Amino acid sequence: MSDAPKSVAGSRPASRPVSRPVSRHAATFVLLTVFLDMVGFGLIMPVIPALIKEVGGLGIDRAALVGGWMFAAYSLAQFVCAPLMGNLADRFGRRPMLLLAVFGLGLDFAFSAVAPTLFWLFVGRVLAGVCGASWVIANAYIADVTPPEGRARAFALMSAALSIGFVIGPAIGGLLGEFGPRVPFWVAAAISLLNVVYGWFVLPETLAPENRRPFRWSRANPFGAFRVFASYPGVLPMCLLMGLYFFSTSVYPAIWAFWGIAKFGWSEGMVGLSLAIFGLVTGAFQAGLTGPAVARFGEARTALFGLACSMLAVLGYGMAGSVAVVFALMILHGPEGFAHPVLTAMMSRKVPENAQGELQGGISAITNVAMLAGTVFYAWVFGHFMAEGRAWRSPDVAYWVAAGFMALTLVLFVMLKRREGQDGAV
């Protein structure tokens, strides 16, 4: 038997009270937390190719594959731990689990700063994945204090914080990387630990004791979460859609830096600049336009537009002949920022209010297993078509393959919405 009450199809779960009014400082802390998670993820991207080549003595084809496996280790840790974090937050409250995760992330950055070999860098990525699951709790926190009809905009602000972190992270990594590849980790460690001190004083609890659920291991693992999702109508098909979407877009963390170096001869600073602009454009769409777009066109059409732009952009990168074209494509890519928060909002309305932490943990598990598979796959494709001695070499093939998977995602979304016939079928 499930601990959570089942939602009735077509009905909206009742809102639950929060333990204390949520202050502006608390909301700032939550946004700052997800921002710092992405800073930590993004700051190593400009320097990781050079670091892997230096520590491992590898060429760019082998270094790209190692980089893919390193990101896969990060994703695997999040896949395993995110449902656990979400269920612990449903049992013990958001505040203690969020503070613990941010504290652990700060310690991990410090650990990574002194890691001497590729093995220990892998260990650092695993620890970062475990603690990086803090965004699961942050999303549950936002769901606690936001009515269902306002969640698309709220999740868009969360996604914008992630995107801004993706602007700052690579920019910091590119600049501080000039002083050594480990310097950015020390900076991120200091910022994370300062954020714990800030959160200790300003973060209230939002999950009232009467709304907490008993903890069960059967629900606190990714496979258990998928079984639970089967009890909520319409959730599993959306899980498949979300997984396919993140598998498609994992081409960027897998090969972006390696692709830019191989195709255009980018430096670490240029890699950081390109990622910063990428994040800035996406964040602008998420923060400034998601709410108005949903209000004007509805969730379904807004998500459809974002998925279509994503497909066209990834295909365009694979055909770009100059850096100017790459930067122009980033404008077309911007509306992809609508997709994730809107899809998350759609899913959040399909489960009861006391299962939001579990939902966010399950979404994170889906996201991370998809990105785990995707980064290894696209890194392999890149390395295969860039290997020395190959008759035909190209750094673009992975983008063409990703465009095909994104087209499949688009078709699946249209089919799901037509079957549901709700929210303005597309």
C-alpha cells in the first residue's frame, strides 16, 4: 500500500499548509542553492579537457571519452541518490536535508581541488553528484509554497537560476583556469560553505509535521520511485518523454568543449565564454518569458515550441561553419528553456501534494540516468569519428544523432498531448 493518497484523475490535490511564512531571504537561499549547484557543474567544463589530457596524457579523442565517463559518474550518483534525498525530505523536512546537501557540496569542491589523479577526480564527481541532488529538495520546497497554477513560473525561476549558474560557472572556470585548473574548485568550496551559514539563519521549514510521510527504502530508490509513479495516471508516459529529452540534450555536456576545440580551435577562455552566453540566453527565456508564454499559449504549446527550437538548434550546431553561426544559433536555442520547467509543472500536477519530494527525486533519477547514458554515448560517437587514422573524421556527427533523438521526443510529446486532449491539445 502506498503511504500517499492517490490523486483522482481530473481532480486537483488540495494545498497543504507550510510550517512558517517563507521570507524573501529563504527564497533567495533556495535559488542560490540551485545556482551554486550549476556553478559547480559548469566551472570545470572549460578546464576539464586540458586537465584530463594533462593528468592522463591522452589525445583529444580519448580525453573526450574519459570526460564522458566522468560526467556519467556524476549522473549515476544523482540517479541513485536523488530519490533518497527526495524521500528523506518528505520524512524529515526540507530545511535539514537542504543544508546538509549544500554543506556536503562545499566539502566535495575542496576535495576535488586536491585530487591528484583521474581516479580521484572521478571520486570527486561522484561526491558532487550525491550532494548535487540538493536541487531535488529545492524543487520540493518551491512546490510546498506555490499553488499548482503558479508552478510553471516558479520552476522556470529555478531553471533560470540553474542557467545563470551555467553562465557564471564556465565564466569563472575559464578565467580562474588561467591560474590553474584547481583554483575554481577552491572558490566554489568557499561560496558553498558561506551559503550554508546564510541558510542556517534564514531558511524556514515548509513541510509541516502533520504532512510528513514515513520513510521506506522501497520508495527511496530510483526503481521504487518508478513503481510508485505507475500509480499516478499519466506520470509514466511523461517520465519517458523527460528521459528522452534529457538523453538528447546530454550531447552538450558530453562534447561541447571538445567539439569547440576540435572544430574551431577554442581556448579554455573561449569555451567558457560560449557556455556563458549559452546559459545567459536560456536563462533570459526561462526567467522572463516562460510565465507570459504559458499564460498566452498554454503549457502544451509552450513546451512544444521549446522542443522544436531545441531540435533545430542541435541540428544547426552540427552544420555550423563558423563561430558567428554558433552564436546566432544560441538565440534560436533560447526557447528550449521553456521545456524543462513546463514539463516539470505538468508532472507536479499529476501527484498528491505530500509526494512532491518523491516526484522531484524521481524526475532527477530519470534525468540523470538519461544523461548518464547520453554523455557516454555522445562522447563515444565523438571519439569514434575523431580517432586518428580514420578515413573520414568529423566533430559534428554527435549533434546530427542528437537531432534525430530530439525529433523523436517532439513526436512523442505531440502524441501524448493528443491522447490526453487537455491544456489545449497540440
